[in-house]
Amino acid sequence: MRIAVFTKNYTNPAYGAARLGAERAAAVFGDELVHFVPTQGDDPTEQSELIALALALQPPPDAFVFSPVHPSKVDAAIQQVVQAGIPMIGFVNPILCAPMVSYVSSDDYQLAGAISRYLFRHLHGSGRVLVVTGPVDSFTSLERLRGFEDAAREVPCIELVGQIAGDYVREVAAQRTAAWLSEHQAPDGVLVANDIMAIGVLDALDAAGQSAAVVGVNAIPQAIEAIGAGRMLATADFNAMQMAYLAAECAARHLRGERVPPSIELPVQVVDQSNCSHWHLPYAQRPVITLEQWRAIT
């Protein structure tokens, strides 16, 4: 079987992990994977062009494992997949304009709430907190921002003193954080919508000779290393490799006539110095659970 896997960019290590996860699942079933990744990260026009490219393959893909880069701007291209009768399995972000055989995700709102409350406890319920978001229209970023804000409302002495968009890119987050720090007093904490931006925030803080308690989302290797070294406080595990593994497994099993769950949600886990050794592995060595194992624990 041939499976087309669509991830959003090359800049976020979580999507590199997702591609690896899909490959690990495909290897179990002996399926062929073809990756489609915009060279201009999160670009709806390029992802639409990549969909057309995938549909033009001979033979065409038997299934799409798909994460849309935008909630609506890829809809017309997605409808071409529907018209071709090719099943789609969503992961990370839902496919809102078309039916999905299955959808594999984590609850971004709950992840953001959990890591926010962890930070607020660390700050003893009082402090100035900067928020760093992803791209303006990103589903994951919007849900995480909502989680950050709702958690902050629970703690009267936590003040969200600013919000900047790091676009899920380390260098962008570093530059915009540096600009913010040049005009404001350093915050006590920073809520960051993903880990590669959190590393950029740490870069900016270090360059400015300032410090703050920084938390992120993803549990990428760079963040785990920073947590172990005491540079970063914590992260929430948004396990894109596991999501893509299960999405590719669902595709493989669906194509073989097996029933797969319509929705799979991974649990919320916070990673800090007390448990980061469990994540301190290259992605290729991190364990994954199979669909059968997921069913056994849910």
C-alpha cells in the first residue's frame, strides 16, 4: 500500500518526529510512505499544490495521513482528495471540511492548562507572565492560547503582561522576545506554545542577561536537554511521533479492511526535572504504543 503523509514544515522538530513515527508504523506493515512537506513552512498554497502532486502519482496513494496547515485555506485541495475517493486519517489538527477515517491528537487546551498551572505553582501563584504563541491561525496555537488564558484567570495574582507570536520558529521567537525584552521589564515566567520557540525564548533571555521560568509544549529533545540542565522549567508532551505512528497504523489497518477508532486522544503529561530522564532519548529510540496497546489502556 502507498500512504501519503502530509506534515506542516521542516522547522519544527516535532514534525520531523512525526515523519519518523509514520515511517516506523509503515515498516511494520510493509507499506510505502511518500512525504509531502511545504518548503515554506505552514504555507496553504504550497500544501494545496502538494496535494495535487500526490493525487497525480501513479499509482495514486491509497490513503492520506494528513495535518492541514490552516483550518480552511486548504479546503479546496482537500475536496479533491474526497472526490478521488481516497481515505484520510487526520493527526495533530482535524480536517474540518471532509470526513476522516480516524483522528489522532492530544487535547491542546488541556495540555496548555496543565503546563500553565505547573508554572503558576512554581511562581507561588503570583507573577508577571509573557505569552509566546504560534502562527495566528494555527489550530494548536489558538487552543493552547485559550488554555493559557483560562488557567491564568484561575489565579488572581498572575498577570499576563504581553503576547508575541513566535510562529513556531526558534529564530522568530528569539528575535521577537529580544525586542519585547528591550522595552519591558523581564517577566517572572514565560508560557510558550511550543518547545522550539521556548528554546528561542531562552536564547533571547541569555543574550539579554536575564532569566525567567520558561515552559513549553512538545517534549522535543532540545527541551528535554534544557530541562535536565535547569535552563527550562518544564514542558507538556505533545507527542507528534506517537500521533503519526497511530495515524499511519490506522491507515494501514483501514486499507486492510479492519475497523479503527474514529478518534484517538493521547493523555496529558507534564515533563520536568523529576521525570525528564524518561524522555531523554533520540526520537528513533523513544518507545511508541501500537493501536492494540492504546486500546488496552483506554
